[in-house]
Amino acid sequence: MKIAEATAESGLNADTIRFYERQGLLDRIKRGPDGHRAFSPKDLRWLKLFERLRSTGMPLAEMKRFAELAREGDQTRALRLEMLKQHLVRLNDMQQRIDNCRALIDAKISIYSGLE
């Protein structure tokens, strides 16, 4: 799969994919006979994960650490699980703040709508 297809499938743009590769988040992407990147299904799964982690606020350094641990193998599974659990806690906190903001905004909309 070429980079244009990987962007469509992952939700990441080509520059971000290249950046993640340079930063070492991805294993070295194989090249086709034409010299273009040839993304494997495994590469695409990683790209999708990175898109979700980054869009939910995981810092790049944590994403890199997660990828490094994954390359080390099954003996790091517990560490990766803990990282994901900690990220989920942050997401739950963020969701609570968003819900509180939404409730306030909904209330204001109701007030302003009643004034028209």
C-alpha cells in the first residue's frame, strides 16, 4: 500500500506519517521496486493506533515509548497495558470536563433561546 492509501486508511496526512517514521514510532517502512514506501497491514494498524492516541492527547514521547516497548516483545506487555490504562484515565477526566462544559453551554443556549 502506498502512502496515499495509508493516509486515507489511517486518517493521518503524509507529512505526519513521514514524521512518525523519522521519529522512530514506526519500524522502517519497506520500499517497493519504484522506491516508494510500501505500507504493510501491520504498518497500517500502527498508524491507526498512533492517530487515535495523538488525537486523544497522548504526548509524542509516550507514543514513542509505547512503540519502543512493543518492539521489545511480549515481556513489555504489562508496561504497555499500564500506559494505555493511564491514558484512559486521562481520557475519562477529559470527557468529564467536556461533559461539564457541554452542560453549561446547553444551559446558556436554553436561556438565550428563551429570550428571543
